[in-house]
Amino acid sequence: MKKALLSLAFGTLSFSAFSVCNLPEAETTYAKRGEDRAYALKAANMYSNYASSISGLEKAECLTRKSEALYFYALSSNAKRKEKMALYWNGYEAGLAAARILGDKPSDEKNAVNPRMRGNESALAEAMWAAGINIGKWGKLKGPFSALGKWNKILKPRIKDIYRLDKTVGDFGVQRLAGKALLVLGGSVDGKDAFYFIREGYMNTKHSDSMLTRNLATTTYFLEALAKRDDVDTFCDLYDELADVMESGRNNDAALEQKFFLDLETGKRRGLAPDARLEYKEFLGEKKVHKHYNREC
């Protein structure tokens, strides 16, 4: 159990288009995160400063964006353990602050949370999701007992809330969050096991002309789930396609962005190549998956 908890990876890099937090300069800055991760921190600070001067839904959504930007910065950082923990905690608190603005109850307790005002379901779900991915990483670094405590008190209740409010936020990020945790811990959430969550996220984000999904983490988590299910044919085909695409995009963000992107409401694409590279790096650390490939494919 200790080893399993320490290996928890809640990473879910995917960002939605907001229509309320109107700070184009922060979005432009964040788009440069692939050039230098410091741009993600700069964008987080810009969102934070702007949020301090506004209120209501706009403030909440800017804080959610801050939380997501801090998550990317922490995940891409080579900082020491305590420094990364502090970054994830700050990201968690930003998401939590957003959820407190939008929700009718504290989202760091077990009680179910609903929006204070009808129509804010998606904004609340995304705030809780952003807080969740940060506290998940914080718990992994903190240690097994902290990880389990945060799972029981915060993550599992919030997964239920998000699933009820809007299960599409974060490009079906709650499915990644729940599925990855359950792959490690076992068990279920409302009767749904790891494979259920991950497959649902996979089927909803899969390209029509490819086995890959818009969010690379959804693909890699599905590979883990297939390995556990011993679905050899699907596993081998998906692994091979992922490896080929990542190799072709080794030094070419544009090539990766053809597969790993989110459409913005403006019709433009918010490239996720920097996020995909981080997710693939984490995937390469999943030794059991690669051993399964070498043995079965």
C-alpha cells in the first residue's frame, strides 16, 4: 500500500476556454510555457494580481486559471521536494478559493458542494478539478498517509461533485483524476472502477482517425488500464501509435499539437504540446507498462 500510494500520479494537463476571465496578456504569456516554464509562473502571477481587483465569477475563473498555471509550473519544475510541494499547495489554494466563491459549502470537506447560483455548475466543477489535481500531487510528495487522507476527505467527494455538475471539465479531466487514483488504490467511486472512468474519458476524447486522444494523459492512463485488463491487441496497437507520434514530434511542437489540443471558443487551438511532453515523460516512468509491452507485443 505504501509503495502504491507513493506512486500516485494525479496529473491531468488540460485547459478549458474561459469566457469570463478576460486577461488576454496572461493567456498569451501562458502560451509561451513550452519555451520556458517561467512563463507559466508569470501567467499565474498575472491572473493572481488581476483576481485581487475583481469579484464574483470573473475572480473565481481567474483563480482557477492561476491554479492550472501553477500546476504546469510545478510539474515541469526540477525544484526540490519541499519547493514543489509549496507550488502544488499554492495551486490547490487558488482552486479552493475559486470553489469557495462559487460553492455553497467548503470544498475541502466531505459534504457535497453545489453552486451558490444556478448556471455556475461548470465553473465550480473546473475550480474543484484544478484544486484536485494540485492536492493530488501534493499528497504524492507528502507521503502515503497524507495522500490517503486527502483522497478520502477531498478528492473522492470532489470527484462525485464534479461528475454530477459537469463531467466534461478539463477535457474530461475528472475521468483521468478518478481513473488514475483507482488504478493504484483499487475500489470504486459510486460503483465505477478505474477502467470505467478511464475508458469513458478515452472514448469521449479519441480522434476519429486515430487511436490517440486530445489529451495525452488520457491515452497513457488507458494504456495502463488495458495492461491490467490484459487486452493485448488494443494495448499493443495503441502503444505503437503513441510511440510513433511522440518520436515524430520530438523536436516539433506543431506535429504534437495536431494530436494533443483543445479547441477554444474562438475557433483557435490552444496548443498542448508542452503539456504532452510532460505527460509522456511521466508515462516513460511507468516501468510496468513498458515491461508489459516488451513481454506481450
